Amino acid sequence: MPFDDEDLIPASLNPTSDEAPFDPEDGDQAQDFRLFTSLLTGPGKKTQASSKAIRRGEKDFESHGTRAQENVLESSRSAMHEVLGYTRQHQPRNVVRGWYFPDRWADTPMESEPTSDATADKQSGDRTTTKARGSSQGLFASERVVALESDRSTMLTSMGRVVTSAEKSSPGWLKTWLLPEEALFLVERGTLDLWWPARGIEEIFPIDEDLEDKGKLEDYELGVPLSLQAAYALFIGRDGERGKISLERYQVYANLRRTGYRVLRAASILPKSPPSRTSESLWQWLFSLLKKTNNLLALQSSYPGYGPLVRPGLYRSYVPIFEQLALVQRHKPSPLPTSESPDPQDPFKIHFLIWKSNSNFMKTKPPPPDFQMAVVDARDSSVPTLEQLDTLLLSTPWDPPEDEGKIGAGFVYKRLKHGWRNAIMAIVDRGLISYMRFGEMAFGEELLYQNTNLLDITGKASKQ
Amino acid sequence: MAAVKKPAIDAPPPGLQKQSREKQDRSATKPRKIPFHEIYALPAPIRTFPLPSFYPNNPLSLFHVLWAWTRQVLSPPPAEPSVIHQGHWSPETRSVHVRDAVSIRALWEQGFFGKGHYSRSEPNWLKREQNRQGQGDKKVSELVTAQRREERKMMKWDRARKEQEAIHKTRLQEAWRAPVGPMELLALPNSPQDLHVSSPSKLSNGHTSYESPLDSSAPHVSIRSTRNQAPPTSIPIPPIPSLVGNGDAASKIETDPFPSLNRSQSPIPPTATTARASPDTIPSTPKRRKSVRFSPKVESTTFQLFDPPSPHIGSSTNGKMPNGDMTNTTVALPQPMGTVPAEALSVAIPAEGVANSPELVDREHLQLTPEEAFYLVFALGALSVMDPATEKALKAQELFRLFCQLSSLSPKTAELQPDNPFLIQYVVYHHFRSLGWVPRPGIKFGVDWLLYIGGPVFSHAEFAVIVLPAYTDPYWKSQGHQPARRSWHWLHSINRVQSHALKTMVMVYVDIPPPTQALEPSTLLKRYKVREFYMKRWLSNRSR
């Protein structure tokens, strides 16, 4: 018999947990280096640490003086040593040289076209329009500060763009340009060789006629290579600074990239379309009229000021009783934001769009994102107010729950927990990132009292 | 505390035997257990009179419907809510007390209102007390929890003991070393008679030469010799008395010419000897850095600082232990035997005292929070609250003013603020009640409310609600009124508790309307808007 202060129950016993049993102490566990060694050494080499020695879930709190324990510890330690001592080699063909030109696109206007039709693009058959639209959305030309000499790196499937709006044969017009976070991430990863130009862009990226001219100049006549520290100094800034990114956002970006996601900057918000009235049939209109008058009558007749709200009398079911109790305004989720809802304000707005790594991805024409993320600072901001949270969620796509109308406590829980819109907030506390998912719920959409046999169902469910 | 002690006292082995006995008793005395959904069938203290359903293919059911209808028309049942329960306002505890036993049961069973003030939740102090005094065997949730905790503790200790045994075994395996050095080989005894002579000389040989219970390839001679050295206490004393004192294991070695055969016959004694020897003789036994695990007295409820880290493997009952019922074996241990009588005595005294007093009076009352009481009065009309000062029933408006004033920080101001804390909490309580949820106070989880579907007896609460006020109205904007800033750390700490307790955290924002002249709660409540948002951790390395 469960009660308020019951002990913890394992997830497997909980009848309503339909997801995989999750571990509340998730995610942050130490890495098992033995997994890495098996990756690094390959089948040919024999290492002391084998992957079969991996044990999970057991923890030794004290050394108990057996050699077996020492061996396990030692093998783990040596695996860690091997992993850390692994020599990473940068193949010269994978290294790309990039040049820092912060002001090349400074005067390019921010694209006004919204990205909202990322979802619509996929289905639309008109190839040309999608191409034209896709090429300009999410471009952030004025923010792009690093030009690459080549675009052969595999990292570039989800990074960098060619600025298409540029005039033909202007310097750097066919080059791949990187955003500051992309450039910094590549530098940190060792894939990008960042250079500071000593000469103008015309000489570094000569327009194809004077190819022989470039041959004359040595590398160090063109510029100097930059260190990682220099890259940080160049790319990290405050929010809103052109060509820079705040440290928190970069930390989130880098963390997501290292975890294996594809991340793009979120361009802008959904368009505000006026609430479109769905055409009602005459019947529905009449019916709604009837309902309204009914409601009005009910409102006028009932609700004595100081109660009781339930008028004494004979009731055939609980539904009229609970209907008399409905006083507080409930939330009704709607697919289209109303036109008067304000724009989301920093920091509570979507900054990154995130895709899982296994999805097909084209950076010029990305599919609808898997997640939307806002980045906030844990110390500078506080728990969002209703307006902040509401406008943030209104800028995310409509994602209503499934299994509509199925009866049973499990389905009720599932629908409620799915919510109607959702967004992730990355709360960064001086480099430590906590991801939280927020979702719009609507308890008013689940009238439990109409579920007459819910008690039976819960009774059965709890016995399972 | 009494409840926790109880199972250990009146039935020392709360194992399978007791459970089966209980089951028999129950089946004998109680022929049928009423299922929960029949006891707790009503979602509110209001009855309904549904007409029987009419089946078109069964014309007789029409008569059934008609008969039921005419009966209800001719002699109508009393208007619901037919029973108005009596509550007493208690200004000291700031709650409403319900003292009548029938009302207590009714309010608990029909909507799960309130809490027994001696109980954790359901008012069942009387049952527990009767249980404690042996007047019946009632199943009470507190006892079930205590028993479950006890079982879990047993399970953990059992697990820890097995772990420790496994460690011990590997340690023994590792410690055994075949005698290969010339001096060691020479020192080996040649015949059983040599054993007595040779044993004192091997004092310096130390702990490293233990016999391994698993290693059968070891030569007989070495086993015999090492076994004789093993008990460290036996070494300084003359051999024969020490062996006697050491118990049957060693004395069997004395009589048996073939120790390996002996070992295969009774596997217990070798471990017994070595285990007893181990804490003293193995210097590599670690210091305890974390005293998290083991007590030799498995049934004692607390860990003592002086408890050794390993269980008492050497006891003669050891062989039975892995197979289950722990308490049976541990009772036989000499140490706990001393503690049991003391506990039994302490219980025996009140038990005698009860025998004199013939009956128990239920001294427990139900306590309702202001929100619950006001809901029962204002929404359902199923409760009337007495003012202790005037001995008169408080009207709904008096109750409302009272609760609002009590919760307000400055009770002097007579004006009702729209963001009065009681009002905000009541809006949320009313909101979820009116949708059919059972909200219960959630202070134990660090939240404002827990939401149950059906009620706490059916399932665990799935949602944990924290209430946050929101000032989105233009009036508040013009006043520059902002809600209190809450830190992210505050939110994370609550969320961590909820995820650990497998609850979904719901942030409920109550949109505060501008002030108004209206005072009736029904018009006030209509101006509030409630928004819910869930919040849970997103695990970046599990969502890929």
C-alpha cells in the first residue's frame, strides 16, 4: 500500500513507467576506460585490459586485501594509462587552414527570412524554392569570421557555410565560412589551423586569375598561425557581440558536439500567423451555441458567493458534481501562437537546434530538429517567470501527445508527461552544464472524473 | 518506535513460517477481504444514485430502470451531501480537527482528506495500538512499511555477508602457497605424531600458509600442518588443551588420519577454523575507512562502532545461513541472546498493563489543512467548522477570511491581496480537485502538493507540484511588481529529489489577477488562471 512517505520503489516495480528503467544517478558516471582501450587497440594487439573485465553496478568501498581486487584495479588503471597515453595523429590531409577575417561580412544584413518552414520544406516538392530558401536560412553571414582554404574535412558536414549572397568573384565568395563556435571547436579539436592574416583577403584568396601571384608569397608572409589561447580570445565574447559567442553558449555547443549531436544556431522564431478559424459546420455552430447558453445558464444559476459550489440535491453521476466545481481557468493548448504573444527575450529563447547524429543531415537544408535548446547562466538568471517560459515554449513547434482518448491511468500519465510543446534549457554554472527539459502541460485536457472506472484500472495496475 | 520494534519481538523469526501462519489466521477469521476500490469507491463525500442501465435487448431491464426511478421519486433519498461532518478549528495547530470516528473514516475513504495526527497518513492509530497489545492482527500500512524495511535490511546484510564470504574465500585462495623452499619442505612433519612437536616451532611461519578449501591437490601433510597452525590462540598454549578448546574441527584432525577425507565429509569445520583465525592473523586485513556494511549481529538494528567489518562466519550455525531465514540462525548466536531478553522485558510490562485496562479508546483525530477544510466547506459543503471560542459554526466567509489572514505576512491589513499565499495554494488545490485528482500535501518531498490518481492507496503519486505565482497582468506591470526570484539551484535541488523518488515535477504557475473589490471566493477563483509545466532532466548521452 503506497503512502506519502513511502520508500523508494525501483523503476521496474512501477507499473506506469513504460520507458526503459532509468537510473536517477544518470549520465555523469565516470568513464570506463577499458571500453576505450578496446576501441583504440583493435583486434590485432593484445592489451592487458580486456573489455570482458568490465563490471558495472558494483562498487568497492574499501580495499579488502585480495589480489583479485588489486588486479581489477590495476587493469583499469593501466587501461586508463593506455588511453591517456594514446598518441593522436593528425593526418596532414585532414588539417584545414582557416583565416580569421572578422569584418568580411560585417555589413551583410541579417537574413530576414524566417526558418520556420524547415518543417514544411521537407515535404514541399518544389525543388527550386526550397533550395533558394534553404540556402539563405540560418546563414548568419555577418557572424561568420573564419574562411577555410579547403572544405574537404569530414567535420564540415554540419559546419560552415558558403556565403551565397556575396557578389560573384568577390574575394572569399566560394569559400566555406565558419561561425566562431565552429572555428573554436575545430581548433580545440585539432582539425583547424587558424591563421591571422597579415595581408588583405584579396591576396590570401586571390581571384583565380593571379594564381601565380600567390605562389610567390611564402606562408609566413601571408600571416601568422594562432594558438588555442588566441582563438579563445578572438571568439569568446559577450552575447550579441558580432562574430563572437559567449562562453556559456560555446561550452554547451562543444559539449553537444563532443557527445555526438549536430548543432546549428537557431535562426529566428516561428512566424506569427493570425489564429486561423477552422471552418465550422452549421451543426457544430448550433451545438456550440447550445453549449454556451447552457454554460451561461449554469453560471448564472449556480455559484453562490460563499459556496457550497455543489448544490444539494440528487445526483446520478459524479460528472455534474465536478462540473460545478470548475472555477479556476484552465489552460487550453493551441497549435498556433496568438499574434499578441511577445517575442522571447534573451536568455530564454531558443539558441541551438539539435539533431541526433543518426539522422540524414544537410546543413543547407536541415530536417526538423530533434531538440531545441536555450542556454542560460545559472548565476545571472533565475527560474523563468510564466511569461518567459511561455514565450520560450511558444517559439517551439507544436508537438501534441499521442494516444488521444485512451482510457487508463498509464495513458493519462503518458499524455500528461509528453506535453504539448517542449524545449531544453542548458543551465550553465561556470562550465558545468545541466540540461533540463521543460514542457507545456494541460491538466485541463484530462478530466479524470469522466473516467468512471479509473479506480478499477488503477487498482489493477498497482497490482501488476 | 514501537511499531518498528514490534515484528522482532512477538515473533522472532518473521520469515516464511510467520507469514504462512498469518495467512492462515486471516483466512480463518476474515472470510473475504474487501478490495480497495470498493472501500474507496467515492471520490468525494457525496453519494450518487445512478439509474440501472437499460439494455434494449432485455426488456425486463426497462422495468428495473422504471422501478428504481419511481422509488427515487416517491421516497427521494436525502439531498447530497446528506452528512455534514463536524470539524473543530484549532488555532494553535492551524488546522481543523475532526474527532468523530465515523466522520474520520468517511473523510478518509471518500476523497482522502486529512491525516491522522498520530499516523503517517491514514488515521489508524487504534489499529496499531490494538496490534501492539495483541488484540488482533490487523494490517496497517505503517507496519507493512516497517516490515518491508526490516526485510530489506536483512536482504542487504545477507548480501553483504555473502560478499564478505566471497572475499574471504578469494583471500584464502590467494594466501595458500605450496611449500617449495627447501627449509619449508624440511620443516614439514613426517607423521601425525610429529605434529605436536613441530607446531610450536612454526610460530614464525605466520599467516601465509593457509589451506585452501578448494584446492584438493594439496598434499595431505601440508594441510595437516597448516591447519594446526591456523588458530593463533592455540600456538602459545600446549597443543592438546588448545585443540579441545578450539572445538571439534581441530580435534577431528587429531583423530582422523586422513584429513582430506575428513574435509570432504564435513566442509564446515575448515572454514570455521580459518575464519576464526583470520581477523588476527592476516595483517593485510584493511582498516575500515567507511563503516557502511557489516554487523555480526544480524538482527540488531544499529551498527556499533566496535563491530568488526566481517560477519561472524565462525559460528557453528554458519552452514545453514546462506539458505535463507536469517533470524533462525542468528538467534543461536551467543551475543544477541543477551539483548533479546531485555527487549522482551520492556514489552512485557506494557502488555501486562493492558490486560488490566479492558478497552482501548481511539484517541486519534483527523487533521485537515486549511485548504482541505475550505474545500470541504466551500466547494462540497460536506463540513462545518466550529469556532472553539464561540462554540458556533464558522460561516464560509469567516473561514475564508480567517485562513487568508493567517497565511498573510501582515495580518493587520484587512484588505485581501490577490496574491495571498492561502489563496494561491487554494487555487491550485481546487484546480486539481475539480479535475478529479487527489492532491495531498507534499512537504516530505519538498514540494507543495503531490497528485494521486484515485488516491494514495491505489498507486504512488505520479506528479509533484510546486506552486509559483506569476504576475503577467498589465496591472502588475504598471506597478512594477515582480515575483520573487528563485535560483536555479533551488529548482535543481527539488528536481533531484523528485527524480530520485520517480515523480514527475510539475511547476504550476498561478496567474494573479489585479486586485478587485469582490470578496466572494467563487468570483475570486474565476479570475485566476493556472498553467502547468513539467520539468525533468535531459540526459545528453542517453538521447542520442
